[in-house]
Amino acid sequence: MAAPILALRGVNKSFGPIDVLHDITLEVHAGEVLCLLGDNGAGKSTLIKLMSGVHQPTNGHIEIDGATITLPTPRAASDKGIATVHQFGGTFPLMSIGRSFFVGVEKTKGWGPFKVYDRKGANDIAVKAVRDFGITRIDDGDRLVGGLSGGERQSLAIARAVHFGARVLILDEPTAALGVKQATHVLRIVNEAKRRGLAVIFITHQVMHAMAVGDHFAVLIRGAVAADFHKGEKTREEITDLMAGGASMASLEAEIEIYMNSHGGHPPPPAA
């Protein structure tokens, strides 16, 4: 099997005396959606920042195509083909669609000191890129991003990342603030990105959305991988229980039952 596009090997992250991530080992392959599931405080945000070059691991390492790399800055991550799309798409409400699509890498025409911004060219490329992902309502590159729905903003950001050569797409809670119809659009785009051969890391706490697109799942609890499994290996109820600590609670209840059975029905004594 080919090496994963992106892999974390025994990654730990501490801030001073506080350990935030513990021995994280994960990998995602081309054409695969890895869903990272976890409740608030599970460590998802810190993990995103490690993969996108904002933070560096305290221990362990990150691999691209099987080779160990360092990501000292977000620019370094971008240069390696890692693109992160945050909850609201990282777009600029008062910019046009074309301008927002090419922000930082403005499309120009002309020569030397006579170069000017190519508004029509930027608009045409931006609109085509978004429509290729199935968002057909967008047909005017001069339209302001602030007038788009949440799902359309996500689509614009994802289409931009793919256009500029992303190989790994990290989606941070892309459906959290969306209604059912808009979330469905985003999930369709995730599937299209997978079809195009991208490795997608889909961070969410919504199990139904994860199960709709995921191939590989990891549940984070208090900064550690509590479960790592593939599609079809666990039910929605089992995943939800894991996220809520249900597996730990079930294990504790079993231990208590065993103790009571061997001690005449008496519960364990309170901790000293």
C-alpha cells in the first residue's frame, strides 16, 4: 500500500507543564476522508494547529509521503500542500468572489510596471472552480462574499485550496454553523474532493455528518486517541458513546458489578 500523504507518529504537545496531546498516531491516504471526532476540549484545535504549522510537536514527528518533515510556519504547511479551511471559510465578506479567491496571489495581466489586476480573469476562474464543485448558484465573480451562504463560503474556500494545489484538506468543523441543506452541500463537496484524490481530514463533533463521508475515524478524548477504526466497524451509537466517555463508563460499571458479585452484593468502599 502507498505511504499515507500525511501521518502523525507518536506526537505529543505540551505548553509548559500542561500536556495537551498525548502520543497521537494517525494517518490519511490519498482519496480518503479521515474524520476526527471529539467534544469541546478534546484537543482538536491543537491538533489542527500542529498539522497546519501554527504549533510544532513537543515529541514525535509528522510525515509527508513517508518522509519526516517539520512545519515551522503555516506557509511551510501550505508549500507542502496542506490547506486548512476554518469554520467560516476564511473568506473576506467585503471582497468580491474573484478577489477573495486570489487574495495574496493576485492574478494580473500586462507586463513589468504595467501589470494590473485581471478582474475578469480572476472572476472567471473563481466562478468555474466553485461551479465545478457543484455550487451552481454562484455565477458572478463580482458578487460580494458577504452575500453568500455559509455553505457557499465553505465551497469557495475549498475550491480555492484545491485550485492552488492542496493535497491535504483540513476542514475545521465545516458544518457546525450550517442548516441541513447547506451542510449537505458541504458534505457533497467533501466527497468530490475525495474523488479527486485529495486526503481530507474532517474535524467535527457531529457523528451523522462524519458517517456520511468518512472512510477512517479517530475519536479524541482529553488529547488522546480513544479509538481508531474504519467505516462499518462501529455504529453511530457506539461512536456517540465513545465521544461522551460512554465506553469508560461501561467499563467502570462492569468493574463495579464484578466487585459486588464477589463481595456479597456490597459496592466498593469509597476512595480514601
